[in-house]
Amino acid sequence: MSALDVFDQSAPGPSPAAGPVTEQIPAASVPVIELAELTRTFPGTPPVHALRDVDLRVERGEYVSIVGPSGSGKSTLLHILGLLDRPTSGDYYLDGVATGTAPEQDRSALRGGRIGFVFQSFHLLPHRTVMDNVLLATLYSGVPRTERKDRALAALNRVGLSHRLDFMPTVLSGGERQRVAVARAVVASPHVLLADEPTGNLDSANSAGVLDLFDELHADGLTLVVITHDDAVSARAQRRIQISDGILTEVA
Amino acid sequence: MRGIRRSRPEPAPAPARDDAGQGWSPQGSVAVATDPEAEAVTGPVDAVHDDGQVPAEVASGRPRRGLRLRRPRLSLRRRKTPSIVPRGSVRDRFGIRDLVAEAAHGVGARPGRLVLTIIGTVLGVGSLVVTVGLAQTAAGQIARQFDAVAATQVVVEPATSRTSQGERATGRIPWDVEDRLNRIAGVEAAGAVAPVSIGEATITAVPVNDPSAPDVTPPKVLATSPGMLEAVGGRVVTGRYFDSGHDQRADRIVVLGARAATRLGVNRVDRQPSIFIGEHSYTVIGIIDDVNRRSDMLDSVILPIGTARADFDLSSIEQAHAKIAVGAGPVLADQAPLALEPNNPDTIEVQVPPAASGVRQNVQADINAIFLALGGVALLVGGLGIANITLLSVRERVGEIGLRRALGASKRNIGAQFLVESVVIGLLGGLIGSALGVFAVVAVSLAKEWTPILDTWIVIGAALLGGVIGLGAGTYPALKAAGIEPITALRGGT
Ligand SMILES: Nc1ncnc2c1ncn2[C@@H]1O[C@H](COP(=O)(O)OP(=O)(O)OP(=O)(O)O)[C@@H](O)[C@H]1O
Ligand SMILES: [Mg+2]
């Protein structure tokens, strides 16, 4: 790992044989997510070491859950994975691309194009319809204008809410809201879906609905990283990772 | 290695989500796990790192914007560029249409607040339009009512004093008043006039005394100097006015006012008709009309002053009239008495046109300045109002901003959205204010029976001014919004 890092630091300049600018397609073997000795420290007295020397690989199509007690660094990890926060040291490779020190503009574009978020508190725009809320994710991710409506419809159909298109989120149940959020997260065809306590605000029946949805998405090939402190939720994942005091350990 | 199959070049503008099953599509049709090639991916992945000691950057293309492809280079040459940002689809990534649509939603979300937000701008733009509009309308009105005759007419009379016998002239206008006035700078024409008493004499067009003719009141007889017609702005209908030669020779000629001519049955002068005043015959040499300042001249038989003095013992001049250049009034008021009565200037009264029009314009200018200042203050307050409410809205919508950032919005996208929102709000205020201003100008004009005058460009400019104010007011909130950290924003929750 460290040898590769050295390589990255001293990366040579553009190759003279540079061809036309083409979309970079990572090889099948490149993990969707790779953290290399990543550390996130919050300054303070004393400084908070939210993540310590984390190494993590998530392959395409994996369903990973990250469990840990409160304050263990789960949300910090998810923010790093979602390009919402930058590591203090180490690097984060998304589809093989080093993002740790990438310009903010590029990170925004990556976020829009490759990452889908599902939050504990849904984060739907209250004054916009269900349809508009899902369309919102297509605005920033470069989905061609002509495809937006169809894709949003497909996504809402996928989560079983095609009969609620013109509803306001405020009149939906918690489970329905979270399913709208899932539709929004997948509408732009992300490479990975990140969920932070997706069932934290839901009762058990609604939780089960959302988790079933995750299972289906996983079955369709989507990579999922779900953060939770609920063992029932993490049990649904194919792979479980325990985090405590900023240190990750694989759960067998 | 499985990756070899993927080493073929992709078409240049391939959007990220179409990149051969990398992304997950909501339709579930492109399923990586069902792809036998991809299935193997989860297998011996570590092998990549084991033999991968070659940096991928050398593959081809420049590392765009600091993004480095860490992928170890395999034995086969890869022709992929490390560009990770989906450049090919940038075209549809939050374009102008999206920006405007999102801003419109933001503006329309709270109609009640919108009204409060734009009220300052509405008042400011409205008061500017009203001020400018009323000034333009009033200027048009003044021009319409501007009485050129009144502004250039001077009347000179002997002063009078009240005594026990009644009012009595204390001064005297000299016979050569016309020459004396003409010498003063600013005088364009001057003339003198005096009523002539003809005693019991009658005025007739024929010498025969026809007893059967009805008794009609005879026309007045006036004596004037030759320049009088021009001094009072009259017009010769036919023939001519007398000149100083007639005056000096005391010729027996007359000019008739238009109504007097009708009364006497004279309508043409080419055959040298005569009228009789008493027993003397006077040749009619002209007929005049359009005398506004001394309309009694129209009803009169007009003699040269010299003739009147010779035939009717005219003893004094009643009035002198002068037509002056615009603005010469004050000079004339000073100089005319000295010119006519150097020893006793007090005995001559001069009525000059009031300089009030200038005063009125000055007052108007002051009022305009005050209104414009008030409008400016209202605009400032309006701008502050927009800034304040937009800032409040940014604070309230922190969660939305965080969400948009998480969905891929750049700082620039966020800033642009709030900036456009505030420009739209300002523009809306400007349009409404401008419309209300036009309405007010028209209403006032209707009430005063004026013709409303308002420059179209003022109206359009005022509306656009609202947009400019929105732009200015929205800059700080937009920068604030763009600077919001997505994590902090998302933690707040909505
Ligand atoms: N901005 C920050 N500044 C300082 N310390 C922070 C900051 N953000 C998080 N921390 C600290 O980092 C640690 C990990 O926080 P994090 O939010 O990741 O916990 P968590 O595992 O998500 O907990 P929970 O289950 O309660 O959500 C905590 O001790 C927290 O206080
Ligand atoms: Mg947390």
C-alpha cells in the first residue's frame, strides 16, 4: 500500500501519447472504494481522532454495513466516503481515483455522478413534489435533460411510489419518505449508495421495507455501504465491519 | 486479467452513468452482478495490487485537475485517460434552465414573504418613476401653457395717485415714447395708444345722413403710434398699418379693427374707401385683427397720434406697449421710467412679465431632488430588505444547501442559485414598482387634466434597476450560501 502511495505522490506528468479525452473506465478489478491509511482528526484540545489509519476496500456489488457505538466515527467515515469531508492524512480512491486532495469542483462532480446518499432524516425538500425531489438529483449529475423524467419515473417505480408523484413529502409516511430518498439516491445511477442510519427514524415495519429495497438494489448489482448501530440492520449486509474509536475491524 | 476486456477505447463523450455497467441504473437492467465478467471481480482482487507496481497516470492523457488514477498498470497498455469528471455530460449539468427553474421555485416557495421582501424595491422604483414621470408631465404642461405673449409683453403707464377727486395721473408719457422705448436693449417693438374723444361727432361710412338708419353705438376711436400694431402682436388683414410719415403729416387716414370694419361695412381697402368722423373724411388704408393685448383695438377706428392731436386735440398718451425679448423684463422695469421721465422716474409705472416661471422651475427642481433622494433611500432600504431576507432564507435553507451539495452541486451552483433568486426578486419589485409608478403618473395626470408624459426607457430602466439592486443585495448572501460546508448543513437536518 505505502509503496503505491509513493508512486502516486511522484506521479509523472501527462503522457505525450495522450489520446482524446475519454471517460475513464476503471477495470473490473478496481474497488469502488479504497481507503489507504486514512486518518481524520478534528482539531481541538485534545484533538479528536475520529478515524485512525483506516484501510478499507469495497468491491463493486458489495453490500457492506458499518456498525459501532455512538461517537465511534461512523458518520465521519460516511462523510469521507461521500466526499463531503476530506481526510487529514492518507487517501481515498473512488473507482481508483485519488480524491483526497482533488479540487472541490471535481469532488462535487464525482459526488453528483457516482455517489448516492440516503440520510437518517430523509432530507427531502418540503415544498417540492416527490417527483421534483427525485429530479433534483439529476440536475447536478449530468443526466441528459431528455432522460431525466423517465429515469425519475423508473426510480420511483422501483421503490414502489409511482402513485405518489405529485404528493408533497410532508404528507408521506416516514417509510415512504425514505423510499423517495432512496429513489433520489439511485436515479443518477451511482456507483455506490451510502446510507447513514437509514432506518433510524423509522418503525420496524417501515425499516423492513427500506431494508428489503436495499436487498433488491444489491441483487441488481448496486454497491451499498450502510452505517448503523442497529444489529438487525447490519445483519442484512453481506459483509459487516465494526468501528470503534476510529478503528475498523472486519466482523467474520 | 479481466480488466483487459475493458481496455478498448470508449467514445469520447460517454456520460459517467453509461460507462459499461459501472453505475447502477434504477431500471436494474444493467446489473453488474449478473455480468459474468464482473462477477469474477470479487475474486482475486488482491492480485491487482500484487503485481501492480506501475502508476496508472502514465496510461494516457493528462491527470485532470489533480485527480490521479491510482490503478496499477497492467501488462497491457490502457488507453483510458484518467479523467474522472464526466466531461461529456457537462452540457446538461445544472444548465441555465435548471438554474432559473430552481431559483423560480425558491422565489415562489413563500409568497407572503416575497411580498414583504419586494415592498421596499417596489416603493423605491415606484417613487422614482412617479418623480421622473410627474416632472416630465409637468414640463410638458408648462411648455403647453407657456404664454409667449405674456412673457414678452410690457405695459407702461403714468403712475396714478388717489386724491379726494379720485384717481389722477401723476406722470405723463412723452409723445415720442415709441422712439425712447425702442432705444432700450431688449425691446423688439414699441407703440403708444390713447383713446380719442370725438365729442358729438358720428362715424359713418357714407356722408349722407340717413335719418331712417338705425341708431347704432359708434365705434371707439383710438390713436396709436405706428409701432403699436407690432408691439401688441396684431395682424394686418388687408391693406397696411400707417407709418411715421402719416403720423408726422397728420394725414387723414385710418385703420379699422376687424369688428369695427364689419360694423361700418368696410371689407376691402383697394378702392380707398372713406369713413366720416363728424364732417371729415378719412381714408381707410387697412384692417387689422388678432390683437390680443388690446382687444378693444378690434372695435376701434384707429388714427395716427399726429392726426388725432391735429383734429381732436389729443392731450395725452394713455399707455405704451412694448414687445420685449424673453427675460428682458427686469432690465426694462429699471430703464423704461428713466428713459421716459429722467427727472421723475417714479411717475412712470412699468408692468413687466413676472419672472415667476423661473422661480417655479427652481421650486420644481427642488421638489424633484427631494423625491429622487427619497426614492434613492427607498431603493437602499429595498436593497437591504432583499439582502436581509435572502440572508435569512440562506440560513433557513442550510439543509437544502447541504443536500444540493451532497447531490453534486458545486459552490458555484449554490451561489448562482441564490444570486438569481435575489435578482428575480429585485426584478419583480422593479417591474411592479415601475407599473405602479406609471399608474400613479397617469392617475395624477387624469385628475389634473394633464397629458401624461413618461419616457419608455425610464420605465424599462426603472424595472431593470430593481434587478440590479437584487444583484447587489444578493451577492453577500450568495457568497454565504456558497461557503456553507455540506457536513454542517446536513447535520442541521430539515
Ligand atoms: N466537526 C467536529 N469537530 C470535532 N469533533 C468532531 C466533529 N465531528 C465529529 N467529531 C467527533 O468525532 C467523533 C466521531 O463522530 P461521529 O459523528 O463520526 O460519530 P458516530 O459514530 O456517527 O456517532 P453516532 O452513532 O452517535 O452518530 C465523535 O467523538 C465526535 O465528537
Ligand atoms: Mg452518526
